Amino acid sequence: MTPDHPKLAVVVVNHNTRDLLRSCLETVRAEAAEDIAEVVVVDNASTDGSPEMVRTGFPEVRVLANRHNPGYGAGANQGIAACRAPYILLLNSDTRLGGGSVAALTDWLDRHPRAAVVGPRLVNPDGTLQSSCFPELTPFNVLAL
């Protein structure tokens, strides 16, 4: 990847989380200079001023403002369909990107072209690992499902 041709788009689905969304986009902006091709916020009919905040505070971000809330999945699909980059990073509005995370993710994807979906490492605000998947499948865990 070169800074002239970033390969990754960021999609954030939002519904009435203006302040969280602002914090998320601030971290995305910090990464965007070299590594992000485009940023799309899909707003699912927020009434808290989220779309206006994005338009005024983050003019580089494209806002897709829905008149009704079709749900997270539909909003995610809408945002993904609007992107042209080959890699899409789908974020919740309460997400914060760490420095270098987009470059690391893009580099990993470039080295593993057969990967279709990647789940990056998630950490809590204090830096501890956040469990983001179910434990290894064991007979007990299968029964517990």
C-alpha cells in the first residue's frame, strides 16, 4: 500500500450516539492521512444532531442519512455498498482506533489475499484484551450454546 492509493474504507453505522461518533471519527481522522481511502457514516434516523455534527465537524466524511432506522445490518450493507475501496473496516460508533491500526490491518490483508473477513484485536479503554468471540468449541461449550 502506498499513501497515494489507500485500499481501506471505513464505515460507521450510527443511531443517536453523536458524542461517541465524534470521538470515533476523531481517531479515524488521525489514521486517515495515509491509510484510509474514504469514510462513510450511515446514520439511521438519529434525532440527536449526529448527521449535522458529522457534516460540520468532519467535512471529509460522507454521510448517508436514512429517514427511518432500518437496523444495524441494513445500515452496514448500505455503507459497504457505497464504498469503492477493496477493504472495508466496519466500526461501531463507540470504537476508537489505535495509532497504526489501519496500516497494520491493511498490511495483514495484503499478505493474506484469501482472507474474506478479519476481526482485529479489541482492547478495553484500560488496554486489556476484550473478548470478542466465543471460547474454543468443546463439548461443554457446544452444550452451553
